[in-house]
Amino acid sequence: MDESVATTGRWRLGHRPALDGVRGLAILLVLYDHVRLPGLGAAGPAGVTVFFCLSGFLITALLLQEHAAHTAIDLVAFYRRRVLRLLPALVAFLVVMTAVALALGFPTGKSLLDTVPVLLYLGNWVQAFGGRLGTVGITWSLAVEEQFYLVWPVVVLALARFGRTPLLVVAALGSVYAVTAKIVLWDGGAGLDRVYFGSDTQALGLLVGCALALVLHHGRRLPRVPGRLLGVLLAGLLGCAALPGELGRWVVSTVLVPLVTAGIIYAVATDSAPRWLSSPALVLVGRRSYGMYLWHTLPVLVVLPGLREAVPAPVAVVLALAATWGLTLLSWRFVEQPFLRLKDRRADRAPAEHRSRVPAA
């Protein structure tokens, strides 16, 4: 198909493995940063921001499709699906990491206390104001996403009946606020923690993803992305991940990455993405990225620094990544998958007229 040919008909999300490929790129950027490889000093913030943008896009697209089909959104079903998808693995992770913290000699009270804001999905704010969550600090980004999941579906339900314009205005105003807050806080000396961990300063990625879903949902003739432009976008993502210094890592990267990521997601949504984004290996990594994000904490963030002193650094990195994948598969098999089957069974038992209201997210 010629790249200038536009897609026809009302756009729908459908099954797009390349979106899992984008998620795979995000977790690989995070891992690259956390194993302390040279060259991409902002890879971690870039990867997390890709996750945010993708989450905003997917959730908004699914909510809009449900509303278009039924002029309603089943919020109870939405939140139930989120709980069954995310909470079991998080609880298992907290149990293991609390045991590890106690074994390493952390104070018992502190180790147990760290789990409370994590379970309440408030850990990012604890860290934004200078607190530390020990071995479970990685969960800050999950808190940002869950706070978004709590608020955004209600906004969509309230405004979707009026068309996309009010929702686009909310997303645009929220994006402007997020960028402004990030810059003002940085210039005002609020500190890296407040600039990076705050839900308000991290909202840009989520809201850009939301805005893209709004545009696509109402699109009928969507131009495809030329291959060269997509190459520029992918190079731009790596360029953002390579930004030097604190300003580049914590501020500039997290402002530019949502825009680049939106372009990449648009290419996938209009069937313009390269085939390698749908490669089985990258798609598998993307589909297991939630478990990888959680469980890489133990081998990579806790064990790897000491392991580097015992064996050559490349061997230590390979062992840590292999252990991460092993823990991810165990989590998938024995924790995540059983609850996903429960989610699917509940959807199957729903009345026929409501089944299509349960998106597979």
C-alpha cells in the first residue's frame, strides 16, 4: 500500500501487536538505565514516559469505543479489571521485597511501613516530598498511572456525550499545566524529587496519549506515516534517552518523549509501523513488561551492584537480566495469569448486552 494512502472508515483500536512492541521498547529502556550501561543516561525516564503515553492512549481508546457502542461506561467493571490485572502481582512483589528488606537488615517497622503508600498508590507523592520507600521505590510510576485510572474514566464518562472537543480541551489544558509546573518547580528550586515524582508534573505523557486517542477515535481518513518520518521519530526517542545532565534527564526528556511517542503510536495505529515492532520476541517482552518492571528490582537494583564486585561486569548484567526474566515468568504463570483468567470468566458471565463493554485491557 502506498504511504500516501489514507485509512478509510471509523478508526478502531483492534488487536495491534506492535503496541506491545512499543511497550517492549519502554521496558528495555528502563532496564538499560538500571543496569547502568553507558550512553543513554536518560533511558529510564524516557522509558517510563513511553509507558505513560501508551497507557493514556490505550485506556482512552477503549473507553471511547465503549461509550460509542453503549452511550455509557461501566466504571465498576473498569476498576475491577484494573484490580485483577495489576494488584495481585504488586502484592506478591511487596511480600517478597519486604522479606528481602528484612533479610538485609532493614528495620522491621520501616520495611512494613513502606508497603502502605504503595498499596494505596501514593508512593510517588511520598518520594516527591523527600521520603524513601527502600526496595519498593520503583512502584512510584504505578501510583501515577493508578491515580490517572481513578480520575480519567470519570472525566470521559462526564464529557464524552458532548463530543471530543471538551475532552481535548481538558487534555490540552492539563498538558500545559504539567509542562508549566515542571519548569516552574525546576526553576524555583523545588528539587528533583518534586519535579520528577509528582503526578501533576508527570501528567504530560498520559494526557498526550489521551489526546491522540481522541483524535484517532473520530478520524475517518488518517494519513499514514512515511517510513523516513517514522525513522526520525525512533531516532528521536533514542536521542531523548541520550540527553545529558540533570536537566536533560529529568525535565527535557520527559517533555519531548510524549510527543515522539505519540508519533510512533500513531504510526502503529495507522498500520505504518515497521514489521520489527511486531516481532514475536519484542511483543513477548512487551506483554510481560509489567512483571519485568516489578521484578527487575531484586536482581538488577538490589543484587547487581554487589554481583559486579564478584564477577566481571558483563557476566553480572547477563545474570541479573536472566534472573529478571525468570522471576517475570514465574509471576506470570502463578500470580498474574490465574487472575486474568478470573477476569475473563467474569466477562463471560456478564449479560450478553454488556459483554462488549468489557475491553480487554
